[in-house]
Amino acid sequence: EQLNQLYPKMDRFRDVCSRYDPNGVFRNHFVKEKLGF
């Protein structure tokens, strides 16, 4: 995935987001489409 190449800590960012926002309250279409979660 291109984002992982540009941002080596993207997986860690996804983990943190999932931990602090498990219900996806702060996620939107852009986040789902571009960041994959």
C-alpha cells in the first residue's frame, strides 16, 4: 500500500485510532476510503 510506504508508522496509527475510537465515531468516508479503516 502506498500510504505505508510514505508513512512507515501508519499501522501503529491505525492501532491507536482503533483503541481510542473503537466505535468509529470520528471516522468518515475519507478515512475509510483513503486510510482503510
